[in-house]
Amino acid sequence: TPEEQAVRMEVRECMEKEVAPIMTKVFPLFSVFVECANIFVYWEKAEFPFEVIPKLGALHIAGGTIKGYGCPGFSITGSAVAAAEVARVDASCSTFILVHSSLAMLTIGLCGSEMQKQKYLPSLAELKTIACWGLTEPDNGSDASGLGTTAQKVEGGWILDGQKRWIGNSTFADILVIFARNTSTNQINGFIVKKDAPGLQATKIENKIGLRIVQNGDILLKKVFVPDEDRLPGVNSFQDTNKVLAVSRVMVAWQPIGITMGVYDMCHRYLKERKQFGAPLAAFQINQQRLVQMLSNIQAMLLVGWRLCKLYESGKMTPGHASLGKSWITLRARETVALGRELLGGNGILVDFHVAKAFCDLEPIYTYEGTYDINTLVTGREVTGLASFKPAP
Ligand code: FAD
């Protein structure tokens, strides 16, 4: 719609003009590629660029589809194209905002009490406070429903004990949405934990080769007290977590679309600029074939992403649809970025030329919000009626 196009162009302009220069520094070499090459300063140092938070906050995209409470109330398509435009410039930035918005804020929006929505969502929407979303544990990744963190009811609240792993934004988040097993009912419950809660500790995971800007953490919860008012009343089983994941998987599916669009743009420019055998690389048939293959993949990914949004908007989207879309799109994106990496020759392995960085950034996206395999099994269960997550006894 014209509104969705306007969101897209506004995010694109801000990302290109305001965010991209913060992330990169022009490569200081005398080269014909001076236009293409950049040093991705924060990515190299694996540091989070806190200076982009006010810029992303001013865009007013956090909270996506949530209506009211200072959130934008976009259509899911509007929210998805915004996510893609952020990812087109930087995948880590888009993961930062998706964890905050499509996981943590959405959980509060879908499963929080009226008081919790009023208390937390407005400042989260402005990015004045930052959130993370903790489901995965060291011993429970794909098997998230078997999580071991416990929540024990005590007078006036709950005591949380356990560990979380890989949690994006957790090293600096003001609030942490944490899932734990209720020791009385044995069901999964959700809690809002404040960053200064005694017994809470988040440690940065070092040495990642992808999404290096995203600060993923190991969380330790040692007898952390959470008052009753911060238990999310709408999370009463793992199925409630899945409701959030089905929507956020649509958003995550649009990240690889944005990443591959950015890679395509870079390859297109590069092929026109660099010459071999007296002609631009773009003049060679094999390179054109690769470029066209990338373009066709992107068009197909866009159509699948768009179809997911339309199914969601008509109330017909099932968890299987979301899983199929996320897994198929990330697989195609992996293939597309690999083609781009080939087009750049040696420069295809340098972070400076964007494509190698995108290549690495896609790997965790292929894995998080359900690996390719797990999303395939979710779809498989839906089309056959048979769950095959556990090996036969
Ligand atoms: P495992 O579950 O150990 O899987 C290993 C391999 O076995 C995979 O190939 C998997 O597909 C396969 N496998 C497992 N079970 C089956 C099965 N039944 N059948 C067939 N194959 C199977 N989590 C959060 O809660 N919050 C976050 O913010 C967050 N951010 C993340 C950011 C990054 C960069 C990464 C890497 C992860 C993040 N995660 C987050 C965790 C992510 O969701 C998990 O890594 C993911 O679910 C996979 O779990 P695992 O890594 O433990 O792999």
C-alpha cells in the first residue's frame, strides 16, 4: 500500500544516510574500488554501536504491528518491509531490533496484562529502554519446550533459577523476557526481569563469526525474585511461546530478503566497476548468469515473504506456513549470498566489501528462530499430522 511504501522509503533513507556511515569507514586505499570498500568498524570489533539507537528510535518502527501504547501499529507487511530495509544495510542492526521488537515487545503485547503493556511498551517503542527475549538454554536449543529454568511461587512473587544461552541484547537490556518452568504445574511461564535484579548475570558470548555487532549473552539466574506483577499472565504453556514465534518467524524471514538485496546491489556495482580482459566483469556471460540467478532468487523470496504476510493478514497463517517460509527463504538466501561471494573473486572473502560480512551474518539467521531442520519438521508435522521431532524409541 502507499503507507507501506512510505515506511519502506523512510527506513531506507535513514539507514543509508544516518546508520550506514556509523557502521562503516571508507577504505583508505588507492583503488578503483574505493566506492565499494568500507571497513565495518563495529562489526570488526564486535561492539554494539549505541549511537544508532536514537536514529532507529526516531524511525518509530519498534513495536511493529502492536496497536496503541506508543507503538506504530503497522500492517505486518509494513513491519516486514521495514525489517528488510534495516537488514539491507546491516543484518546485526536488524537482529537487534527484531529481538527487541518482534520477540520481547510482541510477547508483552500478546501475553502481557493491561498494566504491563502500559508500563513497558511506550518506552520500548521509543527505544528509550531495550529488551531481550530468553528462551534458549545451554542444554535446550531446538528442544526449547524441555527447558530447565525453574520458577517457584513464593509470597508476592516467583524465584527464578537457571541458565539461558545466546540471548541477543542481554548484556545491556533494561528488561529481560524470560521463560521458565513453573515448579507446581510443570508448564512454561513468562516473566519480565529487570536488569538490576539481584542474582541476575549476563556475560557476552565472544568469537562469533556472524552478527558480530549483536551482543549475545549467557544468562545466569540465581534465585532471582520476580514480583507477581511481572509475571506475564498470557504465557501458561509452551504453546503461548509458539504463538509469538509464529509471528516473529515472518519478520525473521524478511531479514534474509533484505540482506540479499544489499548483496545484490553491491555485486551489481562491483561488476560494472571492475575490469578483466579489457572488459567490465558485468560483460561476461557467466557473471551475468550468476547475477540473474541472484535476482530470480530475490524475486521468489519476496513473493514467499509477501504471501506469508497476506496469509497472516487474512487470519489463515498457520505455524507450518511461517516455518516453511522462514526455512525456505533462509536456504535460498544462503545460496544467493554464496553466488555474490563468487562474483567478487578475492574481494568476496574480505569483510570490507560487504558480501563476506553478509555471508557470515546469514549463518546465525539460518539457525535462530528454529533451525532449517526444526522448521522443516514443524511443516512436516502439519502436512502429515505426525510429529517426528523425537527419534523412534
Ligand atoms: P541444537 O538444538 O543443538 O541443534 C544442532 C543441530 O541438530 C541443528 O542442525 C539442528 O537442526 C539439529 N537438530 C536438533 N534437533 C533435531 C531434530 N529433532 N531433528 C532433526 N535435527 C535436529 N535464543 C533465544 O532464546 N533468544 C535469542 O535472542 C537468541 N538469539 C540467537 C542469536 C544467535 C546469533 C544464535 C546463534 C542463536 C540465538 N538463539 C536465541 C538461539 C537459537 O534459537 C538456537 O541456537 C537454535 O534454536 C538452535 O539451537 P542449538 O544452537 O542449541 O542447536
